[in-house]
Amino acid sequence: MALGLAVETPAPAPAPRRKAKRPAKPQRKWLAVHALAVLAATAVGVMYVADLMRQPAAEAALAATVPLAPEVRAAMPSLKSTPPMPLPRPAQNIAPPVDDDLPPWRRYAAAVPAGAEHQPRLAIVIDDLGLNEAAARKVADLPRPITMAFLPYARNLPAQTLNARLKGQELLVHLPMEPASPSADPGRNALLTDLPPAEIERRLDWNLSRFSGFVGVNNHMGSRFTADADAMTLVLRKLAGKGLLFLDSRTAEQSAGVRIAAALGMPHGARNVFLDNERNADAILTQLEKAEAMARTRGQAIAIGHPHAQTIAALRDWIPAARRRGIALVPLSSLVKAPAPVTVASR
Ligand SMILES: [Zn+2]
């Protein structure tokens, strides 16, 4: 090291001058080499890019005109290396395409899960919806298909019901009707037995005009109104004419709803089980088990619940478990009795 230093030490004096003259040649030489290398690399790059741009177009043109054998297609590098583009998820299970030729009870029906016709089928209807928008969103987020019945006098119904339909749920109008108890208030524009027929019709039209995309109607309260055969005939005839189904909530044992709907030949059903007359988890589970047992013995059952936190929580756990036991959750429209094919009348 000392030797090295000794040898190198004298050198620095002339170095600056030499450096000024000598580097000229090697620099020019290296510059030329660099320029050549850059030129070559650019040329290769341009050819490569041009090739890349040309190749897919040529292949696409070829593929469009000449049917290629699978092995030929597989041998083409760019086609082989390009993974197939994932298609957008099919929307038909969420909000089926609308067929204007069908009556609304079929036009707006939610999709029935595949294979449901071979299983015990259960429709879960949640009504009294719309006043608590957060609760309606939670019901809409339950495993589909839930049938969701909205009160017509609630606010922001077009947005609330559209959200439900986009989540794959089915819609009903929860039609306010007169209860037997005078202390219970069925709400604005409720159907009352002592109203003149024209006013009942006007109120019915108002209740059916608040949102769209519903398959039919179930009664809110109505223990008095549903027991009145004349009033029910007036209302059900109008609903039948509009191609809507009727679900009798059966708030009264003496309801004339099912008998008149059957006589009119309109699609109809009746509630079998109320899920949450008692608002606690154990009681709700007991009712769900009752509904499941009924679906197994009769082939189908209709349960009605309400947007209480306890009911929503119970359904969130119970639905997947019931499915594993072979129960098919179906929309109400798939369980209604429709004696004859119903077509939409002129009004
Ligand atoms: Zn109700």
C-alpha cells in the first residue's frame, strides 16, 4: 500500500494536462459505441412495439373471418396469454327484466331460486315498512328473496322501494284498512267501511300511486274492513283488474279476503304465521320453526314479520341455516293461488 502510494503520488502533477488531451479519443470512441447501442435498442424497441400493435389487430381480423381450430388459437401467443375478460355479473337474479305483456304480479316478481319447486317453500313478508328508512335498508340487505310491504303514506318511497328491488326483493303495497278497534289508527287515506264507494276507489288509487314495481297488496290492520264482503269485493275487483295479487294478512278470523279473491279468480294467498307478535329472539325463533314445519307438511307457508331489530337479527341467522336444512326461501308471488291465467284488464 505504501508502495502503491509512493508510485501514484508523483503522477498527479502531469495528469491534469494529459486528462485534457487524452480523454478526447476514448470519449469519442465510447460516445460512438453508446450511440450505436442506443440506435440499435431504439430500432429493436420500435419494431417490437410496432409488432405488438399489429399482431392483435391482424389476429382479430383473422379470427373474425376464418374459424380457427382450437389448437391454432391456443398456439397464438397473444390470444393465449390474454385471460378471458370477466363478464359483468348477470343482473337477472337481482331485478329480472321487465316484460310489459305480463300482469304486474308476474312482471315485477322476484326471481325464484333454482330447484325451489322440489323443496318446502317459505315466503317471508316484512310489512309496515317505509317509516324507518334505516330498518328498510336492513331488510333489503337480508338474503333474498324477502317480500317487502311498504306503507303508502311513508316518505321517500320511490328511493326506498327501488333499493329493495335492486337488492332482489319483491314489493307489496301495505294497504291501510280500518281496524275493529277504534283506538288503532290505520293512517292517512285508509280504506274505511263507511266511506262511499267512489271515495274508497279514490283512496285505493292514491295508495297504489306512491311507488311502482309492486306485485300486489296486503292489508295493514283491516280487521274490520276485510270482514266487510261488499267493501272487499269493491277493492279486490279493482286490484284484479290491475293485474295485482292480494295477500290476506288475516288480522281477523272472519276476513272475506280469500273467499272473494278466489271467486274473482285473482292471484291470492293468506298469511300462515306471524313471526314477531312477541318481540324477543326466542319467541321469533319459535315462530320461524312453526313456519318451517308448516312448509314441510303443506309444501309451502307464508310468514309475516315486521322491521323490528329483533326480527331482522333473527332472520339474518335463521335464513342461511334453514337453507342448509333444505328450505327454499321464495318470493310471495310464487306461492299465490291463481286459478286462471290473469290478464290485465283495460283499467
Ligand atoms: Zn301493518
